[in-house]
Amino acid sequence: MSVTTTCRDLSELTAAAQTACRLFFQECYKSGIKNIFITETYRSPARQRYLYAQGRTRPGKVVTWTLNSNHASRLAWDIAVGPPAALYDLATLNKVGAIARRLGITWGGDWSRNIDRPHFEVISNWTMPKGYKLEGQVVVPSNSKLKVQLIVKDKKEEKSMSNVWNPGSPAIRTETEDFLAKAVKDGVINDSHLKVLQNGTMTTDRLVGLQMTILNRRDKVSK
């Protein structure tokens, strides 16, 4: 990769840094901050030297104060702010900086010297703080046209609707309900089974199993 090319690929970071970055973006999203995006992740030593030369031995404004950045260690990432705010909107960066602190992520805005508000980094053995977790798929934008997203699957047990018992006839439903109600009255099955049938979530497999259980127990009693 050329020293003039910026890497924005999250997968170029260490596993710990990737998790920290995703958690950071998740918590920003949950706080209502969705217009931030990655501007750089991994930075090769050669690119670091190239950037360090800017404003010193090469024309331009100084953009870095060190030759030993944690970008080269794959432990750091930089962000910017998308529209409608300014690219490095101070209010937004201060808000996300406070979020980073809670997550044990170092924010460049907290440095006493060489303050770097768009910069975030973690130590190599960073672990997720107690009480936090990744709640779904965190979409981390790499340009200002995208927004942070958190895609969370429904945690409720998914039931296959094709397996939900549907007799297609009110008469058969009533007859089946009476059948289970008698079994409950006789103490053959628990009344929770009847409630499942009544609320429309009884599966065909479960109903067949109940019917077999009821008939087997009644057959034993009759003998």
C-alpha cells in the first residue's frame, strides 16, 4: 500500500482493538450519535514517517507529533464527523470522547500535550468493561455518506409458522380444546398445555405428542 493511501479497514486492527472499536461505535449509536465514521485504522511505519515529515521536511501542516504511533501497532483508529456537522465538530468529539473513557479506550482529547481529539486507541490486552456487550452487528462507516448502524436480531425464540397447528376448522379446534380440557381435569396433563393451544402457538408436533401421552395414559387406566 502506498504511503499516501489511508487504510480504513477495521479488520487491519488487532482482535481486541476491533472489538473495542465496534463497542465504541455501538455506544455512540445508542447515545444518538450516528454521523461519525472511521478515517484511518492501521498505518504502516513507512506511512507514519511520511506523515511525520509533513510540516517538517515536507511542505504542509503538521499532522502527527510522533514516529511511534499505535496506528502502526494496529491498536488505534481515527474518526471524523459527518454532515450536517463540521468534519471535526468539537461538541461531537467531546461527547464520543466521554463514551470512550467509560469503555477503557484512550481518547487523544484527554492528552495533556499534543491533544488529538479524533484519535482513539487501546492497550494490547484491552478487555470489555463489566456490564457491556456487543448487542448485535455494529456497522462502522468508513465515509461521511454512511451512518452508524446496530442490527439486533429478535431475541425471542423464533417459531416456524409452518409448524403451528392450524386445523382450518372451528369445529375441530373446539373438539381438540375440549379433548385437552378433559385431560387437564383428569390430571393427565398440565393446564399450561391448554393455554398454549388457546393462544394459538401450539405446534403440530407438540399437539401430536400430547395426544399420544393422553391416549397412552387412558389406555393404561382402562386396563
